[in-house]
Amino acid sequence: QVQLVESGGGLVQPGGSLRLSCVYSGPIFGIYIMGWYRQVPGKQRELVASIGRGGNIDYADSVKGRFTISRDNADNTMYLQMNSLKPEDTAVYYCNAPSLVNSKGYDDWGQGTQVTVSS
């Protein structure tokens, strides 16, 4: 089964930084593109950053210039370095594969990691 374990969240002041980690295993191993999602209560999850095996990267406009996504293919680990954090970045952050997330009947998520940005 797909296993997704996110960590690294916490409480930080505006302008601060956090580094999130995601360790993944199972059928997700061979997926080319991995991504970070976030969700706030009452809202759908949104994809904030994605990265392919070859290092091709995309960011949502809201995080561009502040967040950096990276991955270690050998260790099946993905990271999200978050700098210049804003209160609107507060959310539960999840990792997953967009191709799976967008597939019929797929609803396999980790526990997520809470990021709270507040003075």
C-alpha cells in the first residue's frame, strides 16, 4: 500500500522558516512527479509545489520565490523548504503524487503535518 509520512511542521512567526519532509513507499515508488499539497478547514487541498525525477519544478503563484521543493530519489524522500512564511500559509501540508491524486477513486493520504504561522 501507499505510505506517506510527513513531518517538520510547527508554529512559526511571520517571516520565519520551516523545512518539511516526506518519506514515501509502496506503489508510489515509480511515479515520476511528486508534490506538496496544503489544506485549510473548509477548503479543498491545493497543490503548492511539484517536482519530477529529473528535477523539473513547478510552484503555485502564492508560494513562488518563498518555497523550495526538492527530492532524493534514492531515499524516496521529498522536502519543502518554506521561507518568508505568511499567516496565509497556515495549513496542514501533505505529500502525494498528482497523477494518483487525480485518478479515479484514489484517496490515500498521510497524516499531514500542521504548519501554523502566527505572531
